Amino acid sequence: RRRIFSGVKPSGHLTLGNYLGAVRRWAQEDQHRADALFCVVDLHALTVEHDPARVRRLTRQAATLLLASGLDPEHCTLFVQSHVDEHARLSYLMECTATDGEMRRMIQYKEKAAREQARGRSVRLSLLTYPALMAADILVYGTHEVPVGEDQTQHVELARDLAQRFNQRYGPVFTVPRATNPRVSARVMDLQDPTSKMGKSHAETAGIVYLLDEPDVVRKKIMRAVTDSGTEVRYDRTGQPGVANLLDVLASCTDGKPEVLAGEFSSYGELKRATAEAVLELLRPLQARHAELCADPPYVDGVLRAGAERARDLARPRVNEAYAAVGLLPPA
Ligand code: ATP
Ligand code: MG
């Protein structure tokens, strides 16, 4: 059976970008067609300055939101990364497989390092080595497919390279994975800055729709979205990035085509109103289910405990095999 792995980082509240770019597909497709594992990748949240209590809270919230989005423990394995030691164990071997140069070429490293420096913070070494841990997250399960938004494709390609390199050097231990992206909304843009990706950890929140935003807040953020000069609604991602982004979001929410939807609106205001209503319709059941789950912490704990157990059982033999393959003496 094909294996799927993907994750979300508890570095902020989950956004519409996370949902449309990744989580929705996990719930609606991936968990039903493959042996799928989904993970709240908390170790990755420590790569930039963080508040311990907040990370702990966001980890629980992310897990709860994934369940609210429709991940079903009967159909998939949901767990927290730090509960499964094998990720960190394998990460070290990935650091011994990757080169300094290929890590430094990662776009996310360049962007996030620059952002930390702009805030007067030092850049943690783990921000540079992040893709090694991410490769471990993926490879430890013999993953075939990694459903992610477009921004993560480069990291999955690195995991691919590392798997191939490791296998060539030490023997066939790892499955070579590939990234899959959604048809639309692979890259939801910030509503206030439609040339940059909506990201849950960004400091400016006016252009970010969070999954738990109140309806009034969602409406306001979308109605105030930056559009382009001109009045005609056209789908042109380079010439009219703001309008194109709204069309993408609307298309994604309503399962339509952005090029076709463009013809249905004669003003930006109309497009914004329709987009806001479509997003609200999407969020309503998710928020209701989230509230129910918040009232039942033992249920969420139980799901995460069982998920980590299964993940550990799957991961351990492959990590042991990799350790032996590189020449580490197995414990007697
Ligand atoms: P951060 O700002 O901390 O990096 P993030 O919003 O980018 O947070 P991640 O946890 O890094 O979220 O990514 C989780 C998943 O959501 C990944 O598959 C990623 O590709 C996807 N994703 C993140 N942002 C977007 C976006 N704007 N559009 C589409 N997919 C996205
Ligand atoms: Mg990200």
C-alpha cells in the first residue's frame, strides 16, 4: 500500500493557506487512498525564537484543528513529532548525507534567516539544518508521496536527493519520495502583500486568514485585501496578483476554475464579497467541530498517544537498518 506523510508546524495559528494548500487534501483524499501519516512537527517550531508555553499550546491546537478538518484516526495516523524519537535519530544521519552548500541554497532558509535578522534576532543553527530533519520525517516511514503546498516542494526534492544518495552509498534503505501539490491554491498569497505567501508565523496579521478567526474578522480581512489598480476582474497572476489570489481562493473553496470565475464578476467588491462568503462557509463546520473537540481533551490525547505508538513501530526498524548500514555497531 502506498504511504503518505505530511506535517504542519506549530509556529502559529493555522491559516487558510495551510488548509487549502495541504490539510484539506489530507482529509478529503489522502487518508482514504493510502496509508497516511500526519504529524504536528513541533521540533521544527524551535528553529526560530519561540515561547515554550505557546508552542505547547499551538501543538495541541494544531492537532485539534487537523481532527476538526476531518482527519479520522480510523483512516490515518496522527501524532506529534517529538513523541517519536526516531525522527531526531534519523535526522543526524541526514545531516551526514547532506552538504552545507545544499542546505544554504534552500529558499526558506534564506527568507527565514533574513526575517530573524531583521527582527534583531540571531539565526539558530537548526534553521539551516531544518531540511535534514524534514527529510528524516519523510524517509523514516518509507514514504512515497508528500502532499504539500508549493513552498515545501524544494525541501521534498532535497529529501529525494538524500534518499538516493544514501541508497547509493550504503544500500537500498529508503523509498524515494515525491511531492504532490493541489491543483489550485498550492500557494495562497498574503491578502495585504499578494507577492508573498500567506504564512502562519508572519508578524503582520492583517493579510492572513486564520482558521479560527471570527466571521467578522474574516470578512474584514478579505474586504480589505489589496487589489490591483484597474477595475476589470481578470485572472493574471503576474499582472494582477491580488485579484488572482482572491480568484484562486474562491475557486479552491467552490471547486471551480479561477479563469472561469473571473468572468462572473464586474467589480472587485463583488469578487471580495463572494470570496468572503465562500471562505466562511468552508470555516463554519470546521470551527464548530473544533469547539466540540476542545471540550474533550482526553479524546485528542488518546488519538495522539495511539498515533505515536503506531508511528514508532513503523519507524524503528528502518532507523535501525540505516544505522547499521552506515557502519554504526548495533547494540549487543
Ligand atoms: P511558517 O510561516 O511557520 O512556515 P506556514 O504557514 O508556512 O508556517 P508550515 O507549517 O510551514 O506553515 O506548512 C504546513 C503546510 O502548509 C505545508 O504543506 C505548506 O506547503 C502548506 N502551506 C503553508 N503556507 C501555504 C500557503 N500560503 N499556500 C498553500 N500552502 C501553504
Ligand atoms: Mg512554512
